[in-house]
Amino acid sequence: MSSKMEILALILIIGVSNLDGAALDFRCDYTHNGSGWFKYHSESLTWHDARRLCLSEGGVLASPETDDIKATMMSHIETVIFVGYYAQTVQTTRYYSVDGTEIENSSCKYAKFGDDSLNNTSSVTESCVSMDLTGKLSMASCKEPRPFICYRADITVTVNDCGTTDPEYHYKEQTGKCYKLHTKRQAFAEARSTCQAEGGDLTVINGPNETKALQEIYDLYPEDQLFKSTGYVHTDFAIVGFLQSEKSGWNWVSVDGQPIKDAGFPDFAEHQPDNSNNNEHCGALFRKGNLNDVNCDTRYYFICEKNPEYTTNCSKMPKTASISAQ
Ligand SMILES: [Ca+2]
Ligand SMILES: [Ca+2]
């Protein structure tokens, strides 16, 4: 980072700490209520997948640990959800929250089960806990998918020069933007939501400088290392922000609606777009700096682009904290 960037980053941090008590979001897809941040996931996952997803978002699978948290959880749900309690082994009837608090020791009066729900020791699969619309807890199969809520307690946020706490966003001077290569693969639409939740979007390439910047991002994740850590073979390209659709007259356009040539995307690679299996309508960038068409429903690596002036709450930073990129 240049000394100019260091100074600007310092200004940014000072600016953030001067936000006068205004809560600074850590993700724009979470809402603040009472003591922390909540996100209701209406999609059903197994308990372990739900727990993993919450962790990957920087939170935990929510449990009704306090009156406040329980009230907020109940206001979010429309059906029976998983909570963060689970039995540590299949033989035990001692239940713990994801942060290790034993339910019976919890001061929370709500963290009690109904009359007979802890007596069923014969069923080894019933080691997770659900909460119904009335707030009552029950044992539940960990493997039967349910909606859930992720929670993060209030935090003091110090953002980096990309306006985020996420160290995987890298600032590139040649474009004044930040980029993250996501190594946890997602399909195009999901990848786009993830980028937006992080305060950006899928990368729109606005000229050769940006193609070069993205190649430098790729260089941070050499193909052999990437393959070693993920086991996924297509390490030579990642989804970026362009696609074709009926709406675009089957022309290739950026996610913000510009024809890709006007936006400044590079050319397609030789033999691309090949519309493989007659089903490739989403865009990707090869490491070598040209384009590929890929299946919109297949999970690939993807690259987000983020304006450093935008914090993860998707709103503009106050003027004193803004970064002049170049
Ligand atoms: Ca761009
Ligand atoms: Ca292709």
C-alpha cells in the first residue's frame, strides 16, 4: 500500500470511529435489532450446513440466549427453525449452544424444553434443537433441513482500505477498486447476491487496466494451490459480471446492462463463446485475460468488485471518510 493509501486508510478508520454511535453494519444483508445483527434464512439447510453458513457469514447459528434475542428471532420466523443448540454426543441429553453454554445452566428462562422432549434417549439421530412459532424448543433431526437465523452480536468495526473487514478484498491502484476472488464456488445468481451483500457486485471489466488488475488478483491464488485447497479442477477461470439473456436480445451485456464491448470487457478466448451443451449464457474471465461463456447453474469461482468508498452496509461513507481513489 502506498503511503498515500495508508494515510487515506487512517482517515477512513478515524472517520468510522467518529460515526457518532451510529451502528456500522458488518453485512448489508443483516438487520440490526436490539443487541445485534440478524439474518433470517428462509432456505432450509441441515443443522450442520446452517451452522457452517452462519460462520462463513461471520455470525453464529442463533439461539434464544436472552429475552431480546428470542423476541427478535420470533419476529423473523414463519415456521419451525433450527437454533444453535445441539447435543455434543449422540448418547447424551445435555444440550449446548454453539458457543458452549449448556442449556440447563443457561440463565435464559426460555432455554428450557417442553415436558418430555429431553427423555427420548433412544433416538441417536435427534441431537439438534428446533424452535417453533411460540418459542418452544424441541429436539429435531440434525439432517432434516429447516430454515434458521444467523446472529452476530454488536461489534466495533474497523474497516480496511477496501471499506470492509474482509481481508480478501484487495485494493488495486490502477482502477481504484477492490476485488475478491471467492474460492467457495457459487453459481452466477448466487455469486452476484454474495458480491452485493459484501457491498459490491460481480466484476464489470472497464478496460485493459482492469483486466490486468484481475490477472494480478488471480496471481494471488496460483492454480496448483487453488486446486490443492479446494479440489476443484477449473482453476483457470472465474465468473465475472456479464451475461446474455432474452431480455438483452441474447447479446452479451454487463450486469449493469451495457454491451460488453462498450463497458470495456476484453475479447472472448479462441473457440469461445462455444455455448457448450447449448447452455452457456453467463460470463467468466480466464486467467490469461480473455472471456469464456459458462453455465449459469454451475458453481464456479467468482470475482467481486467493490468500490472502497462503500461500506458493507451498502451506503456511502460520510464525506470525511471517503477515499479518493487516484
Ligand atoms: Ca469495474
Ligand atoms: Ca464456454
